[in-house]
Amino acid sequence: MEDLIIERTAMTPYVEFLVLDCKLTLSGRSIPENSIQFYQPLLDWTATLCASGIEYLEVHIKLEYFNTSSSKCLMDLLNRIEQCACRSQVHWYYESEDEDMLEAGEDYAAIIQIPFVLVEMEGE
Amino acid sequence: MRSFTAAMPQVTPTDLQLGWDGTLEEQQADALIAWSEALIGKLNANYGMRKRAVRCVIEMVQNVSKHQGAGRFEMFYANDLLVLRTRNHVSDAEKPHLEQALSDAFAPPLEQVREAIKTKLVEGERTPSGGAGLGFMDLRSCAEDNLCVEFIPCGQETSTFVLCVWFHI
């Protein structure tokens, strides 16, 4: 199994899914029109990693914007991690002035049964 | 669901900051989002409000491009009022689905929209375009209910769907 690295674009986030570190990072903006097309390889990769018997998975989500279509895909990704037998933790980053991104993190944390760490970053 | 006669702010053609009319597919949508973001970034508004306005642009423009591939997008600004408006054709066959989505989105009072979005995230069936009927709810939340919609009959078996969102900067 290989790392999954996808460079960021104006519409899609930087993806760094690392096998040995068991660490998944999404950063940038996630506003593709076809979010399923973008996220399906990420979901498949995550399922394969989980099936490999890892003990711990660390997730870092540092998004500036995401559209509602991506919000459903993020939910799918977090669901998949939740179903993984390993321990996991999600680090959800938000800018200090971005109350909406904080609330989004709180909402996912309330839905998904994975420990969430809400990480405040300095704003613009 | 509120129609235009209810509360839409008045804007004039001279207030137009950015307008697009015609083919509106993914490439055009991407450009419009980038141009809108640049213009909104110059407004004397707090960071949170500017981000919310950009989020609305993303949802509105992609709503047109995903479903119709053509339409109009306009951004007006005057007297500390930012108005975003889209127009696109909707066939009579498509209209009931859109009306149902609007009805669902406008059903909860504004203070319960966040909870309704969470419920949709968990339980909402994914639509063919990848969402789960979250777009209009997100617009309500972002614009704090400063939005209105209208179906204008135009020709046989077609309506123009107009969506307008505004922010007091």
C-alpha cells in the first residue's frame, strides 16, 4: 500500500494520507462540484488502511472552505474511520475568527464517535 | 419559503459589481467564485461575514452549474448591502424536486437550521449531484435568513428560478 498524496488546487484540498505514520491530512479548500469523484479514492484508501490492522489513526482536517457536497463526503470519510477497529483521533483546525468552521467541527464531533481536538489557529 | 415580494432589497444596475449571463459550467463557475472572492475580500466587513458571503457564492454558482449548465449570476454592492442573485431555467419536470428541497430547507425555524443540517448529514440521502439537500439550508444559515426565491413562469413548461441572498455589511 502506498501513500496517497494529491496536490491542492483552487477547488480541492491538499491530501496527504501516510501509511507508515497512519496519518491523514486534508488542508486547503474543498469545493469541487463533483465531490464524490474526488473523495471516492480517499474513502477507498482509508478502508484499505483500516483493513490492514493498524492500531492508531490520526486525522488532521484544516479546511478554509468546504461546500455542502463536500460536507457529506467528509461525513462519509469520518464514518469510515469510525468503523475502523483501531483507535483514532481527529484534529479539526479553525481560524480564531471563523466561528462557522468551529461550529462545523463541533457538529461532526457530536455526530462521530471519535475523539475530536478542536485546534484554534491565528486568523488573517 | 419566501418570495421576492416579501423582503428582497432594492438594487439598481449601477450597483452591479460582477455579472455573468450564459454558459455556466464548471470552468465558468470556478472563475466566478474566484472573482467574487476577490471582490468580497475588498469589502469593509469582518472576516466571518466575508467568508459567509463567499460560501453563499460557492453554493449558488455551483447550484446553477451542476443542475443547468447555464444561467445568470449577479453580485451587487451599494450602501453597505451586498446582494447575490442567480437565475436559471427550470423545467416543469424538475420544478417539483426543487420545490420539495426548498420546502424542506425552509421548514425549520432559523434557530433550528444547524440541527437540521446535522440531521441531514447523518440521514440525508445523497442526491445525484453529490449533496444531500444541504445547499439551501446552508444558505439560510450563512445569510441568517436574508434570502428569497421565486419561480417566474416563462414559456411553455419552463420557469425561471431566481435565488437572492443578501448581507448587511
